[in-house]
Amino acid sequence: MDKYSELLDITKKYGQEHLLKYWDVLDGEGRDKLYASIKSVDFEKSFNALSKTGSGAGEDISEDDIRPISVIEKPSENTAEYKAYHDKGIEVIKAGGVIAVTMAGGQGSRLGHEGPKGTFDMGLPTHKSLFELQVDQLSELAKKTGAYVHLFIMTSEINHKGTCDFFEENGYFGYPKDKISFFCQNMIPVFDLNGNMMLAAKDKVVTAADGNGGIFSALISGGVLDSEDGKKAEFVYISQIDNCLARLCDPVFIGCALASGKSCLTKTLMKTGPDEKAGVYCVKNGKPCVIEYTEVSPEMANMSNPDGSFVYGDVNAGIYLFKKSALEKVAGNGLPYHRYIKKVERLDENGILFKPEKPDSVKLEMFLFDIFNYIDDVTAFRIKREDEFAPIKNATGIDSPASARDLYYRRNKIQMNKIAELDGDEMTRVVWQKIKDIVLSSYIDLNTEYYDLGIMSRDSSDDSVTKEAALAIKRLKVGVKCATITPNAQRVTEYGLKKLWRSPNATIREILDGTVFRSPVIVKGIDPMVKGWKKPIVIARHAYGDIYAAVETKAEKGSKAFITLKKDDGTSTEIPVHDFKDTDGIVLGMHNTDKSIASFARSCMNYALSVKQDLWFSAKDTVSKTYDHRFKDIFQEIFDNEFKDRFDEAGITYFYTLIDDAVARVVRSEGGFVWACKNYDGDVFSDMLAACFGSLSMMTSVLVSPDGCFEYEAAHGTIPRHYKRYLNGEATSTNPIATLFAWTGALRKRGELDGNVFLIDFADRTEKATIELVGSGRMTGDLVKLSSCEDKVTLDLDGFLSEVAENIYK
Ligand code: NAP
Ligand code: MG
């Protein structure tokens, strides 16, 4: 029989000959397509389904007998019960007793993503797709168990090829290729209101996916249950591609299913409030089911247990574990179809494609939940939302990539190598702890070597703790320090100290032999005094010698001043300074060392490389032809011999200019460079820059050693006035930005040294969230006084940090 006659036979039997209307105008290829399209339709099943569907309208549940569903609470980690389930689950996995199924038939169009939803990049710094994140989990599981769980991915007609190609192109993400299979959800024709099939093109029947409940028949038609691994399996695990926190084949879930003997465990979450718009689990007329929120009466929604939890509060998480035997019983017969009236694109009378304005086509869909009508022993397995549930459905807002990223990191805390943590005093010690509790620990498994540089700890250890901390920075390469009290006489009395301990910063600088770089945080609404400055200007001050280590004296009229250099061999040279013939005067003798200048130069160049900014150095070599010229020469030699290539590679430059020229250039610049200054210049200009950029509470600083160790801190002190208020129980509006940025600086540096992209991403995002928060008008009290934002809101310390934390990944 030829193709046309064959199709005519089939369609005639069901009164659908109109599907062949364009046969005559189709070419060979078109006819083949139409043939395939019509042959793929199961006419008998489709018409049967159509005739059995009701109106699809919600049923009145008032007369139904509704009871709560039985619930098993997922035991918390570290309990014996957890371990027992877990170990049982692992045994099942080892023995090949479970297969995993991912429902991934959707496209990413609602997320603005072209292609299958599983190929969506949710914005992790690794840019892993949702598919890869799932496969990674099974790879982890395989490391633990030595067994590769077979992953079956349910696709749909629109994304089947795209999905298969994606896995092929990405080498199955390192998972064994024969342990990942794809099967397609079934399609069913769409009917017009008279019960006739329609054409989507001259060579194609209008069909649509048969609903999420179609998964069960697809497990059979797609050969999943009949595959080698499917046959072996006792359990079928099912979850959706859009939940980036789903724990694939969670051993505890599997162990509990085994222990309880239930045919189905379904993961549920407690609803967030009585009004949450989500279906809840219950038992209706003896059958487990999910009833839509629209059908839940306010009374039922609010009903609570003696412990305050909702009686009908278990919301569906879309994660199931079925005994295969239970599925096989049901899946063969198929679930009933429901009828929806929808707008569906199709050919009109004249063969032109159109989309109707009103819904006028009948779509048939199966409901996944309907399976519970056929399985009596369904139990809710209640999980904690934050542990396992972060769906990505919308481009922004609730259930978006942003909210999912936030939840992702709150669960999968970022791992890091150690840094040295140097705690400090008074208000900044309070700020320190809050930054850790509210911001950092939410997303990072903080790994620090802790040194308490609080004044009492320094006092009781005779300040040895400061030296140990400095050595730890040398060893670990990165440290972060809280502001500390440098005791004066009044502090000795106030804290009852043994003695007037040295400034911890001086001790640390001595051990690390470092240079301090100060950099302001720039935010919208707090504009630098110099209008052209758009980016921070970092000042590096040479903190050794010159007038800070000078000797000086008065010279009487009639005296002569000389510089005398005495060598070890007894010879000496005398250089006249001035002859005070006819007036009194003053003389100053100052020095510096090649060693210290070289260290300074190396620190500056290392720092410039680390922030990828140009380096300027300025002195007055035209006047000081030996002293300042020595600085200039040492810088140039070190640059040429050790740094030039690396600067070229980083696309940055080093240049020297006279100090007066530098000042003019700095003022005319837009910022964004590192300015290396001799000791006195640095002292003066760092204070000038701090004042010009706005506030000390926005100034961060980092000590960089010539061998590449980094210690980050805020430039301000311990803010004793705020501390007194804090001790009196008042909420303070202390600005934590400089201290927070000290942390992010240290974390970023740790990330850079270790290639830890998650840590770098965290640091970048945290700084961005902070700057944007202040830019949006939400800030601490000190900034409110400075900001030109229109609607300013003063936040207290806790409030500010909480808002930063919330926005990091959003
Ligand atoms: P400070 O602690 O920086 O405080 C000076 C004033 O600046 C504060 O009273 C406060 O003004 C304002 N301020 C500073 N940081 C602020 C912030 N984050 N948020 C809001 N306001 C802030 O300086 P200090 O009072 O001269 O020194 C106090 C102690 O700190 C001393 O014992 C000193 O030795 C030590 N210190 C340590 C370091 C260090 O460890 N690196 C550096 C400097 C000083 P209002 O009171 O007007 O709000
Ligand atoms: Mg100064």
C-alpha cells in the first residue's frame, strides 16, 4: 500500500481525513514528514483520552473527608537515625538499587535563555549549567560508593536534540557516558472544540507534551524501567532540573524508604505562612493527594498543631522516591487525562498559521499527583527548605537565578584555605564578630588561624601574641586585622596594663618589613572633593627613615655644621652643611637605607600588580641630587630587572615624576592608580586624600611585604565613643565598611593565591552589594551626614550588615 492510502485508512477510521488536505501540494520530503507526524499519533489512545476527560473545573471539596498526610521528618545530621538511614541508602546505591530520573523537558525561555533549561548557567563563577551541577552530585556520590547511579533525563520533543548534543559536546561532564540516558516525554494531539485534530503546518499535526504525569508512561515507552540498570533497580528517584539544591539520590531519603517499606516517599517543605500559594499534601477520601491552594479554605490553611506547626502545611518539593514495583503497576495503565482549553497556534482554513485570541483548543494533560490515587502508602518526607529547595523559574524576584544563587551558597558554603585572623579591641571587636556572624559565615566555611590581639590578651602574653600573629601572616601569606588600642598612659590606667605596649601595627610592620597602602571606598552620593576623581587613589607611604628617624639640633651663631661619615677602618669624610657665621639656626640629619628603599619599591610593585593599576613614584631628585636621586635609581633598577615583564603582561605602567608635577597630575586625574610616596609626602598626602574622599570610616589599608604577604585592615581606630554607647545597651550606627572591606580584601587575596574563584566572586559581590546599598540611600549614620542621596535611611550596624548579606548573590 502506498503512503497516502495508508494514511487515508488510519485517518478515515477516526474522521480525521482533513489532516491530508495538503498532500497534493507537498513535495516528497513534506509527504514523508506528514507521514511520520500522523504515524506518531496513537489515534485509539488519543480519542479514548479525549472522551474520558471531564471539564477540568475544580471540584467542590467541602463534602470530602480530608485528613493530614502521614509525615516522616528528615532526621538532622549527627543523629543516630540519620546515620542509620544514610548507611542503608549507601548500601542500596552500591548495589545498583536505584536509578535517577530528572524531569528536564522545559526550555529556558522564561529565564531569557535559549535552549533546554538544563543548559542554563545560574551565574556561579564556574558557569556550570544546571545539568552539570546535577551530574557533579552523582559523581560525588560515586566517589563515596564506588557505584555510578544511572541518570535518565526526560526531555521533550522541543529540546531532546539540544539536550543530547549538550552532553555530547561537554563529554558528559566526566560521568560515564553509558550511565546517562535520555528519553522523551510523549506527545498527544491537541483537538479543536469539535474534537478534531489540527495541523501545525501543512506537513505536521498539532501535538503537545502530555503533562508532568506523562513521566510514568514515558518511563515505560522510553525503555527506562526495562533498561539493564532499570531492571536491577528497586527504587526510582525523581526530581526536576530547575531545583538547583535537590540532593540527587539522597542516601538518607533512600534509606528511609527502605526502612519504612513505603511505596512512595515524597519530599515536602513546611509552607512559609498560611497564605503561601502552593498546593498542600493531605489524604482525601482515603487517598493521598495534593490540593491546590485555591481549594484550601482559610480555616484549613490556618489550622495548627499544638506545637504551632500547620496541620496542612506540607508543600510539594517535587522530589520523589518510588518503589519500582509500585510504578510498574500504575505506569502501564497510564493516568487519566485532564482537559484544558488553551490558545494553540495552528493553520487556519486557508492554510495560514495563526494564534487565536481566545482559548479554543483542547489540550490533554496527565497530572503527576494523580499517581497517588493508585498508591495508598505515600508518606511525606519533610525536609528543611534551606537544605534542598531552590527552584529557578522566573527571570527575577522569587524563584529566580538570584534567589537560587543565594540559597545555593547558604547551603554549599564556600571552602577556603587558612588566613591569619587578628582580632582587636572595643567597638571594632564588636563589628568584627558581627561581620563574621551576619555576612561571612552565611556563605563561607571560614577557615582562619585566630590570634587575639585584644589589649588584655596582649598584656597577659607580654605581647608575644602580636609576634606570633605576624609570623602567621608570613607563613599563610594573608592576614586580616581588627583595629587595636595602641596604649598611652591613660589606657594603661583604664585597662590596668603591665606596661605601655608598642603599637601592634609597628611590631607587625617590623616583622613583615612591609609598606602600607591606603585606599578609599567610593560610593554614589558621597563625592570626592575633587570633582574629576572617579576611582580610588591608593597611597603607598614609605614608613621608614627620613625626618621620622632624624636627629636635629639648634645651631648657635658662630658654629659650623658638617656631616661626618666614619668608616670602620678609621678613615672619615666631612661634608660641610652650613656656616652659621652671623645668625643662630637649626640643623637636621636624616637617613635612609638602600635595603629599606628596595623593600619599599618591591612592595609597591607587587601591590600594583595585585590590583592591576599603574604605579607612580615621586620625589625631588632635581634638588636632592644624591638623596632623592637614590630613591629614583633604586626604583628604576628594581623595576627594570624584576618587574617590567610582569607589568607589561598586566597592561600597567610604572613611571617616576617630580613630586610637584605628581601633585598637579593627581588633582587632574580621574584616579585609579597607586601613588608611592616618601615617608613625609605619604604622611601628608594620605591625610589629604582621606579628607578629600570623604571619611575615615571608608578608608581601608593593606600592608604588603616585599616577599608578597598581605595584611588587610581598616584605617580607623577602635571607635571608643561608640563602644561606650554599645556597652550601655544602645544600638550604634557604626560604619562597618572599612572593616568589611579588610575581610573581602583578604578573602580575595586568598582566592587569587589559590585559584579559588568562589572566594574571589564572593569578595567582589560583597563589595558591590555594599557600595550599591549605600548608593541606594541605605547607610550608617556617619554617611548620612555626608551623602547627597535624596531619600536617606539610617541603618544601625546589624541592619546594615543584614542588608548587605541579603544582597550579595541577588
Ligand atoms: P577612631 O577610633 O578612628 O575614632 C575617631 C572617630 O571617628 C570616632 O569617634 C567616630 O566619630 C569616627 N569614626 C571612626 N571610625 C568610624 C566608623 N567605622 N564608623 C563611624 N564612625 C567612625 O580614632 P581614635 O578615637 O583616635 O582612636 C581610638 C583608639 O584606636 C586608640 O586607642 C588608638 O590607639 C586606636 N587606633 C588603632 C588603629 C589601628 O589599629 N589601625 C588606628 C588608629 C587608632 P564619632 O564619635 O563622631 O561618631
Ligand atoms: Mg598624617
